[in-house]
Amino acid sequence: MSTTFSPIINIEELLKIQDSIILIDARPGANTFENYQKEHLKGARFVDLNRDLAAIPENPANGGRHPLPSPEQFAKTLSALGISPSDHVVVYDDKNGSNFAARFWWMMCAIGHEKIQALNGGYQAAIQADFPTNSGNETFEKIAYPSQEWKLLLADIDEVEKARKNDQNIVIDVRDKNRYDGLIEPLDLIAGHIPGAINVPLTGNLDENGLFKSAEELAEKYKAVLKDIKPENTIVHCGSGVTACHTLLAMDYAGLPIPKLYAGSWSEWSRNDREMALKENK
């Protein structure tokens, strides 16, 4: 985390700078655009997970349910959103303090955008603080965003295969414990987890009010989890590489290096001929 620019912004801070930033609405759901048009934070521009933050394959075995788009395609999305590299951008959603917003945050960081923050508490926190809202579409000018390469670390399925068997590496699964244990699986075809991966649910990043715990608390937590494992030997995943970014955001907020993201996650792993830890094997 930068000593001058936190990856997380509280609503009190946002209210003071609302006229000098670009807001991004990344709320998920079945009718995301309709919900956005009905009501959103004033000035917010809309992004859709499936359309803008992923390149959905015909077969999820090839990259999982939400593979990353190319950096070039993401740059086109930012251009369409009217974002320039120098803009201060704040993204919000309404899921557990920035689940989907964290994906946008990670992608912005990964192309080297410096002024990007996720709103702590998301949409609910803003509404409770009487942040102004709007309906319909916002008007803004499109601008060319230069294409970049991903600058943050990524891991593919073969690297995860090697890492899970190496005690100098750590693979972290951030899904709920019931999904990790193979008791339930609401989204993918098989319930279970990658053998060797440890379970550190992302919900532990938040306090009882749905806000991120303090940077100090998160630092203590993840230092205990990682021990002496190097960031480049740490891989974080979830179901499809979206909510894993919540933990990457929390670790950055804690002042720790951002580890590798396995974007394919369980949705890719479980659809390939790989060893799986299933309920009946536990």
C-alpha cells in the first residue's frame, strides 16, 4: 500500500472529494444495468462484470467462468468509460465491502493505474451517508486510454499444480468454508477444493459492520498465514477469480505485497483432469 494513497477509501473521505473523482458502479446481479439506471451514486459510470471485466469463454474449462480480458481490451473499456491514466477513480459495489469492485480495482492496479480506490462499505455506506444519487445514464466524454500489459502477478493452472506440492509456496482459497470443504457448490459442477490449498475465507477481511478491518489487523492476520512465504510464491484464488481480488485488496490495504492471482480458480481447476479434494475423500 502506498503511504500516501490507500487502496480503500471511507465514505467520509469520498464526500469531501466527490467532485474531483470518477465514480464506477460495479454492482453485480441479474439486472445490473437496469438497477444502475433506476438509481446509482451521482456521477457514477457503469461497468458489467461479464461484459467489461471478463472474457467469458464457451467452455469454462479454458480459463474458468470469468477469465481476464486482454489488457488491450480492458484499455478499450476504460476509454469508453472516459478514464485517463491520471484520473482519480473510486469503484463501489454492494457485496460485502467490494467483492466485485475489488476485481475492477485489481485490474486497474494491474495496468499501472495509480489513483484507484474501492469504497469501504460500498453502496450501502454511501446511501447511509446521504451521498447524492441519480437515475438514467451519466454523460461524459470518451478518452483514449493507452494499452498496457498486466503488471501484477498472475498464475495459470500449471503453476498452481506445481505450487500446491511445494512447501516454499502457498495456495490460498478465499471461498466460504462449506464450499472449500465440498459440502455445497452453488456455481460450479463439482464441490471441493484444490488439494494443498488452505482456506482463508474473504469474509474474515471484514468486521461485524461489513467494513474492512483495520490495516493493522489485516497485516497481523496475513503475516501469520503467509509466515515466510514470498509474495511471488503466494497464489490466491476463489471460484472464478473475482472475489479472490477482495483478499488481494485487503492484503494491499494491510501494506503487504500483492501476491499472484489464479484467475481460472476452482471453476477452471474442477473442469480439468486435475486432482481434487472432495467431500468423500476427506
